[in-house]
Amino acid sequence: MKLKVCGMKYIENIQEVAALRPDYLGFIFYEKSKRNFFGIIPELPESIKKTGVFVNSTVNEVLSKIIQYDLKAVQLHGDETVDFVKELRQAALISDSQNDIEIIKVFGIMGSFNFEILTPYIQVVDYFLFDTKGKERGGNGITFDWKVLSDYPFSKPFFLSGGIGLEQLKEIEKIRKTNLPLYAVDVNSKFELEAGLKSVENIQRFKNEIKISTN
């Protein structure tokens, strides 16, 4: 299982967290977010996939950031359609035939959820990400009821997000022991000292205790 640390913002903190070798580092390109990223991403280890988080951006806007920051993954946190995802993937391939970008489509959950709405996306995305549906697009710091995941009917792997902190370790381990295709956990606000500034110590502890593979 992989680890994604999202909402990175400050250069020194990015370097410190990158030294822990998470599998993904997320940078939010959404002006309404307290963690909106702008500036320079320092050089990262090759094993870390730089991930851009977007909310209802245009294909050209996403493509521009992919090129500018050499992103390896894109997380779509808005109301992006299947056609949008197809267009984005094609545009990314044309811009760099050697870089088949990973596309992660986010769906917010609060209470029950109809997983059948995911069906059209299965063939066009690499992963789903399940987050807590709230006022903010990410970073709500609230965990949804993970029991709903027992109804997940697909083999498409997914990221689990939404208010994940050290106190969720036991519940994550329970999910890992099921047949659910849990690919990664995505942490953010529960590991912050302030918006965008992560506690390196707590992320290290989380990574050690959950025994996440970074291979």
C-alpha cells in the first residue's frame, strides 16, 4: 500500500517530507484552497510522484501545470466528466509521449454512496479516491463512515482520504485485511502544524506504524 502526502506548500517542509520517501506528494492548484501552491517545487527523489490537485480546471490549465512542474499524476477533485478525463489524457500523451500521466478521480462520500456512478470512469482513470464530502474541496479534516466501502463492487484500486490521522491506523489495518483494492492512503490536514505545513515527525510515525511499502 502506498502513501500520499497532500497539500504541500513550503519548500523546506517539502524537502523534509520528501526525505521520508512517501510515494506521492500532492500540490493543490486551486486558488480557493488554503493550501494553494505556487512557486518552485524543489528537486525530489525519482521514486516520488509529483501530483497536481485540480478543481474544475480546464484541460489547458491542467496541461500547463503538468508541463511546468513535470507532474506524474493528476488528481481531479471537481465535477470532471468522463469526456474531460479522456481529453486530458490524450492531451498529456501528445505533449509528452513518454509520460503516461496517472489520473486519479475523486468522489466525495457522506453517508450512503451509489458506487454505480463510477462505472463510466473505470476505463478512463487509473485510480479512484474517496474523500469526505464537505464544504471544502479536500482538507475538511473529517472521516466518512468507511463501512460504506464494503459495498464497493469494482476491482479498480482506490486511494482512501478524508481526515486520516494516527488514530485511524487500526481501522486502516482492518480494511487492508479485506478484499478491497485499497491502493493508497492520502493524508493531509491531520498531520499539519498549520495549513500546508506538515509535521515530519508524525508522518514518519504514521509511515512506520502502518508499514507502508515504498517499493
